[in-house]
Amino acid sequence: MAASTGKSFVGRFGVHIAVLVFVVIWTIPTLGILVSSLRDKDQIIASGWWNSFASSSQTEAGRLPAASAQTQKDGKYVIEGNVFGDGAKRAISAFGTKAAAPTQYKAGTAADLGDGVTLQVNADGSFVLASPKAFEGDRGQRVYFASSAPPKFTTANYDAVLFSEGIGRSFMNSLTVTIPATIIPILIAAFAAYALAWMRFPGRALLIAVIIGLLVVPLQMSLIPLLKLYNGVGTFFGVPSKTYLGIWLAHTGFGLPFAIYLLRSYIAGLPREIMESARIDGASDFEIFVKIVLPLSFPVLASFAIFQFLWVWNDLLVAMVFLGTAPDQIVLTAKLNALLGSRGGNWEILTTSAFITIIVPLIVFFSLQRYFVRGLLAGSVKGG
Amino acid sequence: MAAQIFSAIFVIIIGVGGCVAYFWGANKLLDLVFPSRGVSGAAAVDNLRRQGLVRPWLFVGPAMIILTIYLIYPVIETLRLSFLDRGGQNFVGLANYEWAFGDHDFRNSILNNILWLAVVPAACTFLGLIIAVLTDKIWWGTIAKSLIFLPLAISFVGASVIWKFIYEYRGEGQVQIGLLNAIIQYFGGQPQVWISLPFWNNFFLMVILIWIQTGFAMVILSSALRGIPEETLEAAVIDGANPFQIFWKIMVPQIWGTIAVVWTTITILVLKVFDIVLTMTNGQWNSQVLANLMFDWMFRGGGDFGRGATIAIIIMIAVIPIMVWNIRQANKETGGH
């Protein structure tokens, strides 16, 4: 590879820039929801997340106190106070009295509202409304102002989605689905893979061909018959048709072709001498499998486990068909999909929930990337 | 919730324990029925032979049973259901297929699927290849690859939320919080509701899958590129080939097989794409695809199994050429042993 590297400085510099551009494009989207999930929910809608470290400015509306609050001062009628009734620390940059021009006057200047009435709003929110005549009416003057708030980061969104939006519960449900659905297929596939790799029996070649064929059968082909089957079993035995056991078995079935394919090609590549010397020593196939093949296959078992874990954790289709949508069964992906419908505009909830659903796969991915890549290579470079 | 955790742990133990007990027990039973130790020579040989006949089936048995129930039987049953009515009771001949080809949504889905098939595998493979070549040349290439690879771990639903946030639209003149519209507005353009623009919205959905799958293509192709013999590249350099010629005429032809594998793998994935469309548009604004349409018919109005099965069969038909190719390749490989 080094031979083809551009020799010129510009060429090498270009490569760095090009890769940097790709990396930025590929990471920015995820960064966006991570940053947003930590922002204050009012700020999320007030400014883009890329501005989250700058003060965010927003236009607010308020109403000054009514005529009853007026006092007389220097022969004028005056209403004083602070537009931030709640004492929030925001800096006002401009204000106005018409919705069409909310930032007509600079903060700290006196605006002439006509008839000798003046209004001054200062940066800290304090205002003075003065008039030569007494104020009347019980509705105060409408006032608009642009304020900027300092960046505010919070974990409140996480508290909210975990405990009141039901994401915490769904997290547990996802774990409940994923762990057994990862472990069960490994054992079943490992025995089958060993038999297909090292034992002689009629129909072996056909079985291998069938498994390779099943590798690409779309999941969609299985859904309707299995839904019918589950409903049938449910009615016949008087049990619910949507159960965790049902989805564990379904994921086992859908994961088996790949598991057997991956494990078989690895186990078939183990050195023949080891097997034969063990056989000469009088070991049965079962003993060879348990004592020699299983320990030697650890890397490929780990690869498959990571695949299956990610696949099951990230699955939406199987969960929507074989599990219910009640809080005790809905998994993270299905919950996130439901939130997209019911909380479509609440980005603080969506970004936070999305980040919670992707955090587990990301941890698994980063800590076990080596095995993941190895499995990917072994699993897809067939006939290559 | 505690009960749920407890029962999950319980089931893991039962399930795994059951598997272990089955394999160990069945094996032990076989040794008892046909003892090979402690019997006369001829009988031992005889029994060993019998053991050899039975044992493979004990090993592959559970896998075969599960594969039959969860994949083989459903394939046949789906084919049968596609000729039956909505409840799966009465034979209706080809009526479901006739319906499908006259249905607006179905035709729209087929067109969109073709569009997806034309764009996504090509884009992923092309981008993956370019990134693989570029990252091989720089010292921080591994880190770069990790980051580009990362979306592969993210669920389609999660990715949809991530991208929906990027496509978010606010009325004109308001602060755009979606990155895409903010950029457009910054350069003086009109913000748009990207996912509801007919036809073009397909591409905005495809971007999500490309974003996820490019890492996959990159990793596979990167390892194939490393397998290219150094001498061929050196010879090309000596002959005065420029980097583009080396890439197109020396490197690409040598990894053609791997490119085909990556392409077909992503093709199959595209045919099954469901989550992205469901969460982004649910097929509105002419963005429907087959897998989502099938899901829709499975549950629409109590479920129309005939039509759902028909759509599944159409997806299957598209996959069959790849399936045959895979089996042939595998046979060639095992035939070589």
C-alpha cells in the first residue's frame, strides 16, 4: 500500500482532509443527539445543538403589571419592576411592544410609545414604564424581549425518560429478550456445526446447502405462519400468544443459520491432527467436542454472541410481531418507535431515549470490536 | 420488574441447563444402549459403528427441529397462504397477485425498492472502498475506521431518530434546529420538510442505511485490500501508473469477489428494509417499501394474511438468485476440499 501513497505534500494532505471529512460526516449525527440529550429542554428548541456552548437567544413575551401597580414619581405615573418575575438570570438584548417587531429597541434605551409614554427595559430585566397621565385598565402593557441564556446542561432529561416515560422499564425488557436469545442458539449451533464439520453421515452436504440457503431467506417469509402458529398454540393451551419464551425461540430460529454457518467454517478449519490423536486415545465425539473443540472455538463463539446480541437488541420487527406493547413487554426499539409517534416534537425526550437505546450496543461494540470484526470477515467473505 | 429479572435468570438457567442436559444425556444414553467398552471385540466394533450412525443426528437434531419450525415450514406455509384469502381459509388462486400488481401502494413500493436497490448497495460499496483505501494510508486510519464503523452498532430505529433530528423542519424565519435546514438557511436557501417531498424523500431515507452500512463495506473491503500482493502494486508503480490507475486497474480487479459479496449482502438487507421506513414516514408521501407494506397488511384491519404472504413471496423471489449463487459458491468451496 505504501507504494501507492501520493508522494507530494499536497497529495498526503488531501488524504488527511478527505478522511477527516468522512469521519466528521459519520460522527456528527450521533454527536447531535448526545449533546441534545444533555441540554435543557427549552434550549433545544431555541437554538441548534451546534450552538449549545454559546448563549442561546430566544424571544419571549411578557405582560407588565396592570395600572394598579403604578406609583407617582416626579409628577409622572410610573410602573417599575422586572420582566423576569421568576428571577431567572438571562440577559436582554432588545425589546419591543409589538409582536411584529419584538426587538425594535435596544436594551437600556427608552422607547417612545406615543402620548408621552416611555418604556425602558434594561439588560437585567428591570423596566420603567412612565406616563404623564395615570394608567388605566386592568391589563398591563404587552412587552416582547430577546433574551440570551447561558448554556445549560442537565441530566434531567435522563431522569425524565428513564423513570416517567417508561424507558427504564423497556431497558429491562430488552435485556430480558436479548440475553437468553443470545445464549440459547450458541449451544445448539455449536453441536450442529461440529457434526457438520467433522462427522460423516448421509445427507450432510444437503444439510449444509439448506443452511446456506436459509442464510438469506427474508424474515418476512416466516412472520405470518409463525404468528398463526403462536396464536394457535396460545388458543389451544389457553396461554398468551405473546410471551418472552416465544420471542426467545423465534430469535434462536432466525439466528441459527448464520450461527451454524459461522461456527462450522471455523470448526472445520481446526487442525485435523488434534481430532485424530484424541480419537486414537479413545475419546468419543462428545468428549472431543467438549474438551477440544469448544475451548478452541472461543473466538468464533464470542463473535457470534456479539452479532446475535446486537441483532436482537436492535431488532424491531420480531419484537413488534411476537411481543405485546404493554409496559411489561415493550422493548426499547418498539418503545422508541412509539415515542416517535406520541412525542414527535419533544426532542429532549426523543434524543435522550435514542441515546439510551444505542448506548449498550456502543459499549459492546467498542469493548469487543476485535471479535466483531473477525466475525464479520468470517461471516461474509464466502466464496470470495 | 424484580420478578421479571428473576424469571429471566431462571429461564436462562433452565434453557441452557436443558440444552446441556439434552446433549450430555442423549450421548450417555447412546453409550449405554450400544456399549463399546467392556464387551467382546466384534460386538464393540459393531456397537461403535451403530453409535457412529446415530450420534450425528443427536448433534444436529435440535438445530434441525428449530430450523424446520421457524424457517422451512414457514416458507412453505407462506407460499400456500399467498393463494388463500385474508383469513387463510379459501383458495383464491392468483387473486392476491392480481391485486398486488394493480395496487397503487404495491407498485409504488416496487419502484421504491428498485430505487433503493440501485442506490444503497452501490453507494455503500463505493464509499466503503474509498474510505478503506484512504484510511490505509494514514497513521490515524484505525481510529477513523472505528468511528465510521460505529453506526453499524446502532439500531435502525435509533438511527432514524438521529436522522429525523437532522431533517427537522421549523417554519421559515424561525431558528432551525435541524442541521440540514440550518445549513440550507445559512446559505440563503429555503428550509424544507425533507421527508415529505415525494420521490426525493426516498433518498433522505436511503442516507440512513448508507450511513449505517458503509462501515460494513469498509471493514470487509479493507481486509481484502490488505490481501493484495505487494508486488503487483510495486510493479505498477515502477511501470509509472498513477494512483487512480493503480486503484482501478490493479486493486479493484483483485478484490472483485469481495466486492460482489459486500454488494449482495447489502442488497439482501435493502430488500428487507423495514424499520427505517416505518419510523420515518410509515410509507406516507410515496415512500412505501415492500417490507413495510407487508407488515402493514399483516395487521391492517385484523390482518390480511393472503396479501401479506404475497408480498413476502415477492421479496423472496428477489432474493432467490443470490441464494442460488451463494449455494453454488459454497459447493465449489467444499468440493475443493
